[in-house]
Amino acid sequence: MNKDALLATLIGFIVGMILTACIVVSPKIIRSLSRISITLPKINISAPKHSPTPTITPIITTLTIDSPIMESIATEEEILVSGSAPPHALIVSQSNGSDAVTQSDAQGKYAIKLTLLEGKNDVTVTSYAGNSTLSQNVIVYYSQEKL
């Protein structure tokens, strides 16, 4: 026999012995591993508790007159003056023909009926909220003539 064949036979024999040893010994190793218990640490995963996000409503710090518009012409003796002011503010409205008092709602909206005089009427709306006083003016012309 030549050297190569002898070397191949020897290597085959060694590999076969290793495989046989693994087959014979592995059940014993597996049985001993089953007796080993590994305790894993408990990790408490829970959803974080969030408080509800508050809804932020803008606080009105100005006084506006939405109706009537500046230098409008009214054909009715009574007009509705409306707009926005600070919430729960005392609203005083004055014109040449009448005065009225109301309070704005929680959103700051107000509406007041005023009586106009023939011709030019200076309408003044003043809000009183705490220590703050705001005032706005609008000019309304009243004519009994039908346009």
C-alpha cells in the first residue's frame, strides 16, 4: 500500500471513532443537561401610564366686535352687537339711543341688542374682566328709508 492510502485510512478511522464516541456519549450529556435548570429574571413589561392630554383652549384677551361692521347702514331700529371678549367678562354696550349690559360666555362670546337713533350712531363696547378693561368702537348709520 502506498502512503496516501494508509494516511486516508488512518484519518477515516479517527473520524469514525470520534463520531461513535459522540453518538454513545451524547444521550448521557443530554440527560444531564435536562437536570440543569436556568432561571431567567422576570422582566415586568407594562404599558406606561399616561395621563390624558389636556385640551388647551385659547384664552381670549382682546375685545372684538364681529357685528355690525364699521360704517354699516342699518334699516332696522334695533341691531344685534356681537363679538368676542375675555370669558365671563362684564360687557357694557352703548349707543346714542340705548345702553345694555351682559356677560360673555365661557368661550368669550357675547351678543347685545341696541336701539339706534336716526343718523350716525357711535356704538361702544367695553369689557370688564378682573383688572382689565377693553373697549372697541364701531359707527353704524340708521336710516328708516328703504334702500
